[in-house]
Amino acid sequence: MNINDWLQAARQRLDALDARLLLQHVTGLSRTELICRPETPLTSAQLDCLETLATRRQAGEPLAYLVGEAGFRGRSFQVSPAVLVPRPETEELVDLALDKLRELAVRAPRVLDLGTGSGAIPISLALEYPAAQVSAVDVSPAALAVARANGAALQAPVRWLESDWFAALGDERFDLIVSNPPYIHAEDPHLAGDGLCFEPRLALTDGADGLACIRAIVADAAAHLEPGGWLLFEHGWDQGPASRNLLTLAGFKAVQTWQDLAGHDRISGGRTPSPQDAHP
């Protein structure tokens, strides 16, 4: 069987893009090479591998796990079932964080990412705002191993720490704290479908109402932020009001929720009081 034969057969069971990406992964050929050399024969080993991967994809396993990488902000990140697959909505969190760093106008701002997973957020911030001193924590050693590998591959100067939120940070303070925490309700039916059942449950849900991790982060963030420092976190489409309420009760100023490209509430945040707040 050659490349063209396999692609034609695979399209009976897979999306055309998925089929092509699996073929590129197994053969090591580029998209252009696949187009120009459709008659290239596939070996028995390649066919066996493609069959295994196609079956896993049919079962709903994320394509990123099958090929071992995912794109985020134009970069390739290694991923495994130890970490969430980076999503486009989280790119908007990075954009907002960059905006806040520019507004702060701190010469060497200290940035912290909580629950870093693949490291996509802190690596992007470190590379796109080189003046920042970026740290990232995760409670999972397996996730940190993936993040460290991505940081090394992309030459991003990020400090990696194993920590349950702020536990290992002592009295350190930052100018910006960002997070994409677990925020899916434990009984949300989406956890059993949409490929989510293959992703690490610890990174998806708090095992409760979806707000437990957000509560913990908001409760302790002010003690780790400089005056006027910002906290930004991603959340579910229906968690904007609850997130703003938690931030307001914790004493944050300029509390706001930002929508994603689909128009859904996606990111909330606020800043700690600064001396200027006392002089309106």
C-alpha cells in the first residue's frame, strides 16, 4: 500500500487533516512531500503503526497525544497524557498577561504561572517578554518533566518548581500571577467525552464544583503579589460572576472578566491595592 492508497482508505474513518498528520508523524515526510510523492510505498511497520494510531484516534484520543506535540502561539510543545493539550483560549490568557506586563512598566517583572502543565504559558511569556523573570509550579512531577523538556527545547529561561499552588514559594512576591487551573465541575458530562477522558483528570476538575482551585488561588494570591500586581486566571464560560465575586471579596481592585473569541466569559482578574488607590 502506498501513501495515496492509505490516505484514501483512512478518510473513511478519520478526518482528512487527522489522517494526514498521522501519516506525516509515522513517515517523517512533510505535507509537501506527501503531495509530491503519493506513490511512496509504506512499510509493514509503518502500516501497523498507522493502524494503531488511527484506531486510538477513532476512540477519541487527542491527536496531540498520538503525535506527541501540539501547537501553541506558533511553537511546538511536547505533550503527553501527563498534561493538558494546550488550547487556543489559553493563548488569549497569554495575550492579556502581556498587556498587563506592559502596563506595569516594571523593568524586570516577576511572573508566576500556577499549575503549569506543559509549560505553554510561562514559556510563551518568557520568550515574548524577555525582561520578565518567569517561574512556574505544578504539583505533578510528571507534568513538570514535560514542562522542563519544553523549556529546554525552546530555550526559555523559566524556573520550574514542584509545588501545590503557593506552598513551596515561601514569602516570594510577584508582579503578575497567571493560571489555567482545573475548573470543570466534577459532574460535568463533558469529562466523559470530547477527548477529555484521555487528559489528566487532576488538571481538569477539582473533584467538586469547579471553583475550589480558583478559591484557593484567589485567597492566597494577594500575599504573593506586589502592590498593584495582577492576578489573571482562566475559567469556565459560566464562572465569570463567581470569579469576580471571589476577587472582590479578597480585596482586589479593577476586577474584570474578559471574553474569549466566541464571546464567552473566559478570563477574570484583578490587581492588589496600590498607594495610588488611597489618592483618587
